[in-house]
Amino acid sequence: MPMVHESQPIRVHVFYSPTAHSYWANSPDLNGLAASGETRAEVEQEALWAAETLFDVAGIHAQPVLTFQDAVFGAE
């Protein structure tokens, strides 16, 4: 897992699938962060819980700060 500094926001890319009518998210800044949900709010909450769990496992004693960005699957 890359070193995360507590003052640096963690980018989270949020995708929407019109076929599945659901959202999913991942992060280029926090290795292993993945979340899914039926609504945007749900996927953001799931991503926060995932980040908190990854911080706990890594022994990082800080609250993760996430910034959510809309993303398009397959876009560069």
C-alpha cells in the first residue's frame, strides 16, 4: 500500500453502469480500495468504510479524507 499522509485527500473514482443501474468506485491513491452500491451516496459510504478498514489494517491512526470524482470506464 502506498504511503498515505493524513493531510492529503485520497482520490476516489466513481463509475456508473447504466446497464446494471449501479455505481462502483476505486482509488488510484489507496491500493485495494473498492466499493459498490445502488446509489451514489451508498457507494461513497462504502468507499469510506473501505478506506477506514485499509487504514486500520495498515496501522494508520487517522481518519481518511476522500475526494470523489466522476469517472468513465475506459476513459484515460
